[in-house]
Amino acid sequence: MNFLPAVSVVALLATLPVLMSFERTAGAREFSAACALSAAGIGLVAFAAVIRMPLAAVLGFAALITAFVFISFAFRRFLALSAPPALLMALTLAGGTAGIVTAIGGHDHVGACGVVFAGLGAVGLLVVGLAKLDRKAASVPAVRFTAMGALTIACAGFSHSLGPLSGMPSGGSPGIAFEFALAIMQTIALPSLFLAAVLMLQNRTIGDLSSALARDELTGVLSRGALIKEGERIFSRCLSTDRPAAFLLLDLDYFKQINDHYGHACGDMALAHFAGTVTSFLDGRGAFGRIGGEEFGVVLPDHTEEEAASLAEAICRVVREAPAGRAHQRIRLTVSIGIAAAEPADTIVDVMIRADMALYESKAEGRDRCSVARQRRIDASARALAAAAAQLRQADVPGQEHLRESA
């Protein structure tokens, strides 16, 4: 009695709950179904070999091949493949049929050796590749084709490796290397494939969470933490190579009145509209993020103080000319901007403080304009002044004449 398949069944059943825990990740449900079908298929084939019942073996092979169909569907979802499901089913069925046909003739011919070794190599490629597959690599056509080709070959190898368990004839001794490869296919190869799937789903889940944390939920731009982190990276890279860099601090004018007059839902809409307008205008020229409330920041690599000021003036114009809302209710938006250029040994926080002081000047001079920071060095008094300026901006609530509605 061959006990090797029992090892595979136990390992698959142990992996199944882990796969099911990723149910919200693309492809996880298909992988879970495939894992359950694989355990059932291997168990049926092994049981058929013990009681010599061909019907159970046929059901087992059907379950195993169906499991590979589900794996191909999981790949389709995870890799965002455009291939039709019928094509994936055809490839999987072809691989499984090829494995069964070669198993009928035993293990003592070249075809059998080729199928098993090719299947083992395909499994190894999938295990190593899936564990390291990220979103960027998944978009490469060559990676997609390789994954589906390897899956088809692996299906053939698995189907062949289980052939002798169903009582199919086997010839003379095919060699130690072949027996070793066959034992691996019957025991750890399929559990290893699903373990790699677990790692792949885990990486995707972590990546999705990291992306969510790096983005502001309302506006879709970088969060405060992600903006500061990216700003430090940009400033460090620019200053180390004697290239200019600058920071813009943007504050949406009269935002409190927008909330009070139109409601917080319209305020949220105005913020999202403003962020979308600025993002489209920047077109990747800098890192744009929301610092908090109605304050946003732009980190500009390779921009001198004059170039940053010119860009800030253009942002003021674009925002002014793009009111928020629908045709029956248009809310005019304006933005005030503080500009600060990075100096040697500056941190992102230093530049942000100078930009904050410049922003207060823009607010004090009437809003809807930009100002360049005059102070080049930050000391304790400057930090205190910046904090006071931020509080004054929050408390400064003039009339609502700036709001205009149009039918």
C-alpha cells in the first residue's frame, strides 16, 4: 500500500483554511475550491488503489483535473487575464488527458519520464514564481503565458504521477531519479503549489493594504504620512545631486463656509473635485497629497523657487476656472499657496514650516494667490509662528461673498 498520497491529502487539508482566509483577494475562492478538490481527488485515487475500484479512480482523476481548472480560473482573476474560460478549460483538460494517457503505458518509456520530469519542473517554476509574483510582474504578458503553460504541464505531471495508484499497469524499474521525482509529485508538489498560492495572495493583500494606507480615502491622493515619506526621498535625492526641489502648501479658501453653507457632503465633494483638478494639472510632475482638512502639499523635484512659483500661479488659475458641483449648483473654489525651496541639509519638515509661513502671507494678502517663503532657516520662533499661523487660518472666517451659485 502506497501511503505517500496521504501526506499530500493531509497537507492540502491543512492549507485549505489559510486559503479561505483570503476570500476577499482576487483568485482566493478559486484556489480554495481547487485545494479542496485536489484533496478529494487524491484521496479517491488512493482509495481506489486499495479496494481496486476503477470507478473511484475515474472520479478521483475528474476531481483532480477539475481542481486544475479552478487553479487556471484563479490565475485568470489574479493575473487579470483576458483569455476566455473555455480556452483555460481546454488547456487544463488537454494536460490532464495527456498525463493519464501516458500513465496507461506504465513508467518504463520515454514519454512517461518526460511527463513526470516536465511536470516537476513546471511545479518548481510555479512555486518559485508565484511566491515572488507582485502586481507589476503580473502585468507582463510573458509572465502570464509562462504561468498558464507551466500550469498545463503540471496538470499532466500530476495526472500521470497518480496513475499507478489506480491499479494501472507499470513496467520494469524506471530508475532511482524517476522514482524520486514521482514520490515528490505524489507527496509535496501539490501542497507546495498551494503554499505558493498562499504567499502570492498574502503579498497581494499586504500590497493592497499598503496602497490603501498610502492614499487619502476621500480624495485618492497621497496621505500625510506617504507624502512626507515621498518628500524626504525626493529631497534627499535632489539635494545629494545638487538639484533643486521645492514644496507647495495649498489651502482651499473659505472651506469652513462651504461646509456651513452647502453642507459637509458638498464640502467633501469640493475637496475631491479640488484634488482631482490639481492632480490632472500636475500630470505626474510632483508628489501630491493631503496633509489634513483642506490643506494639501506638493513636492516638486527639479524645480527652482521661480519655477515652483510659476507652477503655483498656474494652479491658482486652474482651480479658479474649475468650479465644483453640477450645472444647477456651481461652487467657486480658490486656493492660497505657500512656496518654499529646499536648502542644503533641509528636511521635509523644515521646508513645510517655511511654506506654512508663506501660506499665511497669502491668506493675509487676500487669498487666491501664492507667496514665497522669505525666511531661509527655521528656528524655534519660526516654528511657533507657523503653528500660530495655522491656528489663525482655522479661526479666520470672513463673510460668504466669495461663494457663487449659478443655476
